[in-house]
Amino acid sequence: MMQQQDRIGEEVDETDIESLTSSVPRRDASHRFSSHQFSGMVRQRAYIFDGDGKYYNKEWDLAEGTGKEFCWYHVELPKGNQKLSQSAQHLIDALCPPLKLQDILSLVSNGPFCGHVDGALVFRVNSPGPASSSFTFKIAARITENSVITVSLGRVPRLGFSPMGQSLLSEVPSVDSPSYYRGERKERNGIVIEEHVLEFLLTMNHSEEADNPVPTSVSNLVVHIIDTHVDQLQDVVTKLEIELDAVELEMDRGGFAMKKQMLDDRRFPKLHLNLQRLLQVIAHGEQVFPRVKEKCSTKPWFLAEDINSLEELIGRLRRLKENVGFIANRVTAIQAGLDSWQAEQINRKLYYLSFLSIIFLPLSIITGGKPNHPKPNTLFPFHHRSTILTCCC
């Protein structure tokens, strides 16, 4: 008997690629939920790396590594309508002790920052938008020679690690239809990828967690963290480009109702506002990451090749800013086209209204009656004559 085909992605969660591989045997990356006051709200991951290309899950004790070993602790803040003070409470509950209040404030505050806090290098790229928005990004890190503590808002794709060889991208795909050979129906082996799963995967500009190279030093890990942040921004830009292509196609095919609905919903002004938020995040990265590179270059434990990798990521971020600028220009052009269409509709209605007024206005002259005291030697009163001349014009 032929092996039964596996089906992947009956329901796709766009914020978690792990749901796409639920039927593929794999070991999830280590994560733990806080057992303190905010239990179940903050997701925590802890890894220890041996410096030779291997990693292990560890307890959440916030201890530093020894020798070649180094540790990584990651806190994932929930996305939702919450105040900044609530996010600070989550971090206090998860990271204190041993961290102090100044460490918490340097990680959770809004805006760009890069500097030394209590002997550790701290940088953050936190946008001040609402936490529930898809265009609000927060990534912060506290770096020492043998440990890294990071904080993110929501899940960052490809940030964690999972065993090699268990990635969906390394599987042999199959289409959801039987093949025929010489009139005989043959079943295909492999992982069946649904169409909507393929559409989601095509919006990704990176691989999965299982394809991540395991860092062998703290500098490798820092590059990995910044790289995943840039990849996340690139994913958002790719989705915006696909969305704009679909909208332009709808506008070419659509009619009056669809265009009016877009104007009523203020779809493009809202999108333009989201693009400004995205540009703000990229601008924060342009300010912070060069300073991170400068400060890391003075550390004896930060490898020179990773300094070059940081320079490449800074270049990617600048090119990404240009792409967002192109998208903003497209949005402005589409909105200008809708405004022109709306003005044309208003002018057409005014034209019809003026035409009807020319037809029905003389009736008011006929039904208005004669004046009480007309001037001699005049056929029409002055105000009636002016009205007729106006209608004729």
C-alpha cells in the first residue's frame, strides 16, 4: 500500500510558521511561561551554547555561561492594547533579579538607544506605536561577554532554534492532485502543500528556525538577532507590495461601489500612516545599528567577521528604507487617482444639476405672474428680463 500523504497547513497563522509544520516530526524550541504574577502572558526561551556549534535548552535562571559557553534568554511580550508600564511590569517579573530597574527601563522604553548600562551593552529599537498594530516593532538586547538577554514584541520569525533536518522547506513537496501515467492513476508521496500555505511562504524572505546556523560566539548571536529583525521588516514590506498589486488590479476591474468603499474606509490614508510608522522603525535602526557596530568593534570577544556582517545588515536596512519610500509613492499615486475619480463624479453630478436647472427654471417665470407696476414701453419687467438672459446664457 502506498503511504498516506500528509497535509500541511489546513489553517495558517501568519504570525507563527511553526503551525505550518505541525505534521512534521520536530522538537519545538525551548520556551517557558512565567510562573509569577503574569503567568501565561509572557513567553520565555532559554538556550545555552557550547561554542562548538551545539545548543541545549536550559532553565530560566539568568545565569551567564563559563569559558566558551554562553547563554541566551529571550522574553516575548504579548501584542495587545496594553500600556508601556504593563510591559515594564512583565519584564520586572521575568528578569528581576538579577537585573535592576535601570536595566528594565533601558530595555522597555520607546525610541532608539545604544549605550552601556551597568557594564553591559544595551541597544533597543522600539517604536512608540500601539502594541496591537502590525507596524509596531520592538527589539531590545542586553549583551555581555557570556550572555545575551533580548526582548521582543510578539513573535519574531526565525529568531529561535530548532533541530536541523526537520524544516518544512527541506521536505519534498507534492501537489494536491493525482498523477496519471499511461492511463493509470498513481498516488504521489510527499508533503502536500496547500495553495494558501504557498502564498504565505512566498511572502517570507528567510528560512525557518531549523535552518538557522547555530552561533558559536556571542557576536554570532548578536548578528543573528539583528538579522531576524531586518528579515521581519522585509516580510512586512513584501506583504505590502503584494497587497498593493492586488488593490491596483481590483481598481482596474472594479466599479463605482468598490472605489466609493475605498474612499469611505480611508484605506490609503491609513496605509500611508502605517508606512510612516514603518519608516520610523527603519530610521531608528539606522541610528542604532551603526552605533552597535562601533561599540562592538572595541570588544575583544566580538569577531571581525561579525563586524562585517553588521555592516551588511546596515546596508540592507538602508535599501529597505528606499523600498518603503517607493511603496509610499505608489500609495500616494493610487490615492491621487481615487481623488481625481471622486472629483470627476462630483463634476458630473453638478453638470446634470445645472442642465436640469436650465430646463425647469423658465417655468418659474411663467408661473410667477406679472408685476404690479410695469414700466411703460417695456415688454418685460427688468428682473424677469435678467432671469431670461441668465437662463439663455
